[in-house]
Amino acid sequence: MKFIHCIIFAALLSSCGQQVPPTGGPRDSIPPKLVAALPEYGAKNFKGNKITLVFDEYITLENPYEKLTYSPTPKNNPNAEGKLKTVTIKLKDTLEENTTYSIDFGEAIKDINENNILKDFTYTFSTGAYIDSAYLTGKVIIAETGKVDSTMIAVLHQQMDDSAVAKQKPRYYTRLKGDGSFLFRNLRPGQYNVFAIKDADGGKKYDQSSELIAFLNSPINIGTDTSTLLYAFEEEQEAKPAPKSTTKPAVNNKKGEDKRLKFSNNLEGERLDLLSNLILTTEHPLKKLDSSKIRFTDKDFKAITGFRLDKDSTGKQLIIKHPWTENTAYNLILEKDFALDTMDNKFMKTDTIGFTSKKESDYGSIDIKIANIDSNLHPILLLLKDNKIVLQQQAKQEKYKIKLFNPGEYQISILFDLNNNGKWDTGNYWKKLQPEKVVARKQTLQIRANWDNELRIDLKDIQ
């Protein structure tokens, strides 16, 4: 022990001189290194309340209250301070007997000149005669998307009561890594309930049903079980009816006010997607609509029959539906006063929207082959672009052919629709109901125009 004191004293003395930053030479890319600790790393029978760590260069301790993780979870967070080459931690709680403690520094320690991070640094000691060595690894996946949320935390409770996760701080907790994985080290063997939660308020409890949670249906035996997989979800919230407005929309009668009713559309440079409807959108809901003043014609202004005109539920969109023919010119004629919105804006002048439908060669086709279909799981193939579902296909047979598909890069996921209702269903912790799972495939699908594209999926590989 005296020898350790000497090392720390010498290191502290060396830090008292004037700091002169190095000049010239290659950039320093080496993170700080621990050169001394009191008590020493892995110390046993520790009875104190202060920990001193000394590094080989000047360091900064960044946001210790949020970035340092203490296991077991303390009632009162310790004081952690970084100064010169030293980190000092003062414990506020009385330590438990025969218990292994760990401090995970995350990415809190950096050198002061180049901000090189000391990663995966954990300091461990014990108040007993040995260091616990049980561990648990795992991963948390967002059930609805198959993706991860690294802002969640994994927690372990020794209290078996269902309400413990809502009322008590966990025995242990750790933050997820960027890939959704987590690691608990130096655990005391025994039975634990395992959860992952979105700790929005920092309380490390599941006390709001709007927060993400993942759980196992039964306790895990740490010391025997070493890995687990959890699927996180947000419980379905009861829809609250929107309050009824008791006031009428304000009408501005200022002179010079623009009272013209204006529409935007979903055309792409006067070209219409063969797979879409023609949609006209206005800022305010429509109050009046005279469909007799809307005419739909070919390029020679010959009337086209058989089209359908709908309004969406908001009243802000007019939707024109028609079985489009490829590479064909159309005209939509909107006559004066055909519509009036809730702000009394009028369509003041007859206008013609001319457009041409796209060619089939602007699209790619997809040959889909699905292997190892388990009909009991009711798998559904999902293709997504910009996190929006553009194709939802039940996987009931091995082969599918889609003739027209917009070019681009798509994410591929499989929804295991256990209740066979055609949609993803969330879970409920209090009812011990797990969510349905969506498994995302790492490889994306690139659809090329005027090309027969192939998609091969083996469901055994992604379950």
C-alpha cells in the first residue's frame, strides 16, 4: 500500500509544473492510460469511501453525472471530479458487505489536448474476499422496426415483484451500445428480472406507459444463463377525442389580402407516377366543392370518363383516381369557383393542369423468392424507403412477381404477424404480452429502372 501511495504522490508532483502543449510531430492518437489507483484495481476487502485514479497524461472528465455508471446502483450518486491527471470519486453510500462494485466510465475520460477517448474503461473493487465474475450479454431490438435505439438502458432487478421496475431503482443498469448490445460484468450470481427501458426522466424506472420497454417473460439465472435478446415496444395509448372547437376560424378582411384558393400537386416535373393517384392539396380544408366544374380530358381535350374524385379525411386533398396508361398526356381542367375553403378563399380563375404519365420503362420489376416459410408465424414481407412502408406482401407462397416498382434503394424487413391481422401489434408489460417482431435484413435492395430485379429471402436466416 505504501508503494502505491508513493506512485500516486510522484504522479501528482509531476502534474504541478507548467503545462506546455507539445509542438510539431504526428498527432497524438493514444488515449490516456491508468498508471496508479488507490485502492488498486480489483482490490478486495475495501472499507473506504474515496477512490483515486491517476493517468499518464492530463485528462478531462466529461459530464460524469450522466456518463458514469455505478454498479450496484447507488442510492446517492457519488461525486466524481477530474483534475490534471487525476480522477477522484467520493462515495456517499455505506458500502454493502461482500459485494463487488464497478464503475463504468463510458466515454467520459479524454486526454486534454487531442480529446482521445479512453473507451471501455471499468474500475472494479470488492468489499469482500473475492470479485464476482458472473456476466450477462444481450441485445435490444425495437420490435416495430427491427432497428435499435442506443439511448435505452438495460436493467436488472432482484425483486421479483412485477411492479419493481416501476417503483424501484434497479440493482444493476448499463447503457446500450450503438448496435443495441449490452454487457453486465462482475455480477453476483442469482435470479434477476431483465428489462430495457427508455429512461426519459433519468429515474431508471418504467413509470410512464409512453416509454419504451422490453422484458423477458420469466427471470433469468445469471451464473448459468449468459445471453439474452429483448424486443422493445411502446404500449398502445388510448386515443383521446380531440376537443371540439367553440370558436369560428378568424377571417381577415384587410385590404389587399390574397383570397385566392391555391393548390399544390404531386407531379414530378409534369409527370405522374403510374402507381399513384393525382393529388391536389390546399392549406385549409375545403368547405364547398362543385365536382361538375372539374373536367378530365386527354391531350386533345376529349372528355375522359371513368375517373373517380375523392376528398381525404382532412378535407385538404382532392384525389383523382384513374387507371393510367403509360406515356400518355392528360389534362385536368378546374373551372372558376369550383371550390371554396374554410377561410373563404375562392378559386378565382379557370386553370388547366397538363401532365404526362410515366413510361413502364421508368420502373423496375421484382422477382421475389421466399424460402422456408412457416405458415404458423404468418410472415409479411415489408419493403421500406425513408422508413416508410412502400410494399407489404404476405409471404404465403414461394414466388411473387411485381411488374412495376419505383427505382431506388429499399430496406427489407419481415413482420411475424402472429395473430394474422395484417399489421404489427404492440405488447403490454402488465398483461405480460410480448410485441410482434419485425426483423430487419442488413442488406438493402437496389431497384434499377427497366430491369428485372431479384430478391431472395430465406426466413430461417432472419428469424
